[in-house]
Amino acid sequence: MQREGRLVNRIRTAILREHPEAIVIKLHGGPYQQAGLPDLLVVIRGRAVFLEVKRPGGALTPLQEHTIARLRAAGALAEVVRSADEALVKLRPFAESLRD
């Protein structure tokens, strides 16, 4: 099974390949960052998209579930993804709707 860090890098690379205009930021946990934030912040056409990366079979912690719910309530797109293909599928409709 692949490590989550390697999966995050694959997802980041796939997003930038399909959406070269995007900015993809890896959010690193630490003492100065809010706990529970998703792994990646993707900015496409001025909108925030948060992606929590989990290995296949991995589960969200209660804090991650709560944080994702708060991000969604604030109007951000926040999703859980388990592969690069899944990340692209979840981003595609959002990115396309912003192109209009």
C-alpha cells in the first residue's frame, strides 16, 4: 500500500497537469496551523478547494469531519479523495463551472 505522502504528491502533480492555472498548496500540520485542516488547498479561478487525502480504506477523524463540514458551510468545496483520478473527477465539474 502506498504512503499517504506519496499519494498527496501524485494528486498534486495530476491537478497541475490538468489545471496548470491552479495553485496547489500542501498544508503541513504544526503548532501554528489549525488542527484538522485538509491536506491540500487548491485555488482555481479565485475559489478555494480543500482536499483531504486518504489512502484506500482510510477513515476521517472526527476533527477532520468537523473541519470539512465547517469549510463547506463557509462556501468552500471540501472533499475526501483516495486517488489522483478521484481528485480530478471531483475538481472537474467545479473548475468547468467557473470557466463560464
